[in-house]
Amino acid sequence: MQSNKKNYVVAGLLALLAAGCGKQQESGDQIVKIGSVAPLTGPQTHIGKDNENGARLAVDEINAKGLQLGGKKVKLELLGEDDQAEPKTATIVAQKLVDAGVVAVIGHLNSGTSIPASKIYHDAGIPQISPSATAVAYTAQGYNTAYRVMANDAQQGKALGQYAVGKMGAKKIAIVDDRTAYGQGLADEFEKAAKAAGGAVVAREFTNDKATDFSAILTSIKGKTPDLIFFGGMDPQGGPMAKQMKSLGLTAKLLGGDGLQNVNFVKLAGTDAEGVVASSPGLPIDSMPGGPDFRKRFEAKYGVIQVYAPYAYDAVYALVEAMKRADSAEPARVLAELPKTDIQGVSGPVKFDAKGDTTGGAVTLYQVKGGAWQVLETVK
Amino acid sequence: MDIFTQQLVNGLVLGSIYALVALGYTMVYGILELINFAHGEVTMIGAMVALSVIGVLAGVAPDLPGVLVVLGGILVAIPACMLLAFGIEKIAYRPLRKAPRLAPLITAIGVSIILQNLAMLIWGRQYVSFPEILPTTKFEFLGAHISLLQIAIVVLALTIMAGLWLLVEKTRLGRAMRATAQSREVAELMGVNVDRVISATFIIGAAIAVIAGVMVSAYYGLAHYYMGFMLGLKAFSAAVLGGIGNIAGAMLGGLLLGVIEALGAGYIGDITGGFLGSHYQDVFAFFVLIGVLVFRPSGLLGERVANRA
């Protein structure tokens, strides 16, 4: 037990160093620790770091402005943790953060990690706001600690399914997912909506979130001659998939969710990205109320925005506003204030329903034209 | 029928790459009885170095034909990885040559983790995309789409395998390698410079790995610091399937594994009526590994290892 505690201390110190907050604090400031969890190693690292940077930007701004809670000056400290996009690692780092005494967690990035971690945060009674977990199951567990600032997969999958059949004229549809909570959840919601709109699902294939070879499943799909392939998953798989579709002579269109709708997808798929359609919850960054301004501030510090940084940023503000209303950073008092959240975030208004889902659920569809994502339309 | 041909082509291309990486595992095992788990990472570093050079070349001389640019990348990456493999052997394995066999195995895993993290620091966490400079000519053959790149991969892989076979069977170095594999002590007594032979084995394996790494990144259009891990495991399974320590076995095992994976993933859903789906693609390699270990531990062509044991 003794050595265990020591480990946590060492890990905590390391986290401090990694977060660049190892400096001596001026005396008098009360330190309030907030966790941020996303994959910082593995294939989704670029998106994970993006989330952490989004949260860090908000924390730095709030610290620069100065925050007072209960009459004391408070300094926020962001503890960044890596869950490797692995459900089992997610629970380990979640426990580590709880032991480190965080008052809230911004994260995790993936649904597959947010869901198992949510039980730990719930048991510890600390609020969790995920910037990007979209699986319906995440807020459907009855936990009063689980919140998200992004439209969920039911909203997104429904928009995608209707768009595929209604606007893209798909009749025979093949569905591939990466078997993660996000990919599978989105694909299931898409399937329901596409079927309801009159499309026929001719193939349902699977891959995983570390694969690069899809030739076998795409060949098998080709035999069923679909006119549209839906992929529930992320860009590291979607990119090569688009390439392999072309090289196998598949003429079906590729459609995906927010996992594909980023710069990296276009880089990886190259010219084969042309014409691919993907959705993203919320508004395009330049149509967001605070989008262009956020982009300027973010890019000055961290470079190009991948996808979810604005949501991580808004999640921090939603949390801090709740702290201000509670006039305390105590988790129980913050939790009591979170349902009353009503702020104007970068991504749009942030309000929660009884389950912890966001109520402003717009979904925007994009298409790659001339090597960049262009807005097709926004569905409410 | 055309679907079947296509799956066969998919499998052969994948298998050629597995076979090339498997050669590196099997050569080292044949001589040192060491499973060099860092080999997958050497493949990855090869791809990354080549890709960096390709990026620079394509930027500096945009008119250069893509094939030459890629060749330039390979020509820089090969010596770099040869040096790397030489260094790994010298620093991580040679001091442990007399230690129990588990010790170098663990250092191998350590080296693999170090290389992965080093690559992450150097090239970042993002997927690096392979510039689209190679011709994308396609052919139709019995209803299957075959690209020029796929043909090049298979032909090049077969050429390298044939070259390696000639090297091992017909040259002085090859004879020294075979002698060292049979008995290190006796070979040493006969005047073979065993240290040099072992270094040569690592260096040759690394050169082949670089080519395999570039093939993977050109074929899938990307490279990543993580790519060596799964590739290494699959290639290792291929080497065991063919009979680890046996060079012809690695080639056969690689090709077979590629085809098994492609056909397995392509047909498992239809055969089991959707009960098992294509998400079991990666499982085939390891089923094969377990199956071989249980029923034929010496692998398909691996009598020599059995004799020695």
C-alpha cells in the first residue's frame, strides 16, 4: 500500500512536469485540479492532443483573467492523461485522476473510453464533461456526473442515414464499422435511419481501430455491388479505405461521420478523398459564433485545429461557469449547478438536458472538393 | 470467381510483405535462436526515414519521376537501418549472448519500445501520408483489379527472396551463416568470424525490412510510428508457420498467411452466416500461430530446428 501511494505521488509529479506546470506556485493561490483525458499515444494521438490543447487554451485564459471562488484566488491546473483510446487504460487513468484529487474531468475523447471511465467518476462523485464522446450509451447510464457538449450518435446517425438515401440517392448500402463504441454506435444509428428512409443494407463488415488493410472486406463488399459505403470510424482507417476502394475499382461513394471529417483524412486519402461525404456534429468552425476568433487564438499557440478542440474548450468553460455559480470548486456543489448551464460557447450555445446531452444538436454535412472539406448543408 | 481472384491478389500482395519481414525474424532466429522483436520497428524506421527523404526529394525536384524519388528514399533508408540494426545487435544483444535465452528476448522487447517512442518523438504522432507520386496504372485480370504497384511489390519481393536464397546457398558469407547456425562454437573453431557473420545477418535483415516498410507505406499510402508492431507480430507468425529459422519457410509462411487472411476475412461472414464477421481478420494470423505451435511446432518446413532441439 505504501509503495502504491508512492507510485501515485511519482505519477502525479510526472503529470505535473508533463503538463508544464512544474513551476513553483505563488503563495496564496488555491490550486484546483482538472483532469483532461484523451489518447496521447497510438493512432488517434493527433486528435487526442487537439482535445487537450483545446482544454488547455481555456484553462490558460481563465487563469490569465483570474478566478475567484469563495473569496479566494483560484488557479486551475490541467492534468493531461493518456488513455491510449483503450477502455482498460481509460479506467486506470480515471482512477489515477480521482486519486490525484481532480474536481472534474474533461474527457474522454472516445466513447469506448468515456463509458467505462464514467462509472469511476460517478462513484467518486466528480463531474465528467466529454467534448467528443458521441455514443448514445454514454449518458444513458443514469449517472448524474456524465455530460457532453456534442450532438450524440442518434442525432448524427439519423441525419447521415436520411442524407444518404434522400440526397445521395443510395439504394444498396454497405456498412463498415471499427467495432469501437463510437464506430459501432454510429453505424447502428445510421443503419436504422437508412432503412427507415427506404435504403437496403446489402453488407455489414467490420474492422478495428488499428487496421490499415481493408482489401479483403472491400472486395467482399464489391461482390454485393452497393452504391454507397458507410464507414463508422476514424480517419486513420478511413483514409486508406478510400484509397483501397479506388484501387479495387469500387465506384460506390464513401460516407462517414465526424471521425472522417478532418484534415488528416484528406491528407491520408490524397486524391482519392475527392467526393467523400462526412458529417460533423455542430456547426462548421467558421460558422460557429466564436469560431474564427477561436481559430486565431488556438493556431497562435498550437497550430492547426484537428476537430474537437472547440468542444474541449467549451467543456472547460461550462465547468468553470458552474463553479462560479456554486462559488466553489467542490464537486458536489458544481454538480448541482451543471444542469443549469446556459452559456454561449465557441461551438454554439451549451445547454444540457436531463440526461446530460447537449440540446443544441445541429449536424453539418461536408464533402471533399478540390482537396478540402466544403460545407454541403447543416441539418437541425 | 472475380471476387475470389481479387481476394487471392490481395492476399498475395499482403503475403509478399509479410514474407519479407518474416525473413528478418527467421534469419536471426536461425543463427542466434533469438526472436528479435525489434525487427518490426526496424521496418517502421525504414519506412519513416524513406518517407522523410521522399518528402524532401519530391519537394526539391518535383519533375523527377516518382519511381526514382522512391528509390532515392530507399537508398538513404537502407544504410540508416543497417547501421541501426548493427547498433542494436552490438549494444542490446551481443553482451547477452551467453546469458539465459530469456534475457535477450526481453531486451528485444525493450529495444522495440524504445524505437517506437523514439520514432514518435522524431516524426510525431500523426500518420504520415505517402505522396502520390507513383503511377496508379491498373490492369484487369480475370475480373480482378491489379495495380502496377501491386505487381511491383510481388515481383520485387520474389526477386529479393531469390537473391537471399542465392546469398545463403552460394556465397562464402552464406556458407559461414549456415555454419554458424549449425554450431556457433564449431564454426568459430573452423576460423569463421562469428561476430561478423551475426552482424551481417542483422544488417541484411534490416535492408530487406526497409524495402518491406516502404512497400507497406506506398501500398497503404501512410506510415506511422505504430505500424511496426502489428506487422512484426504477423511476420513473426508467418515465420513460425513456415518453420522459424528456415528461410524458405519464412517465404512460404508469409505468402500463405497473407492469402489465409484475405480469404478468411473475405469469406468468414458468408460461411458462418454472419455469426462471425470480418472483424476476425487479425485473429487468423494468431489462430495459425497457435495451431502450428500445437500440431507442428517445427513449422511447415522446419525440420532443421527440430533436429537441433
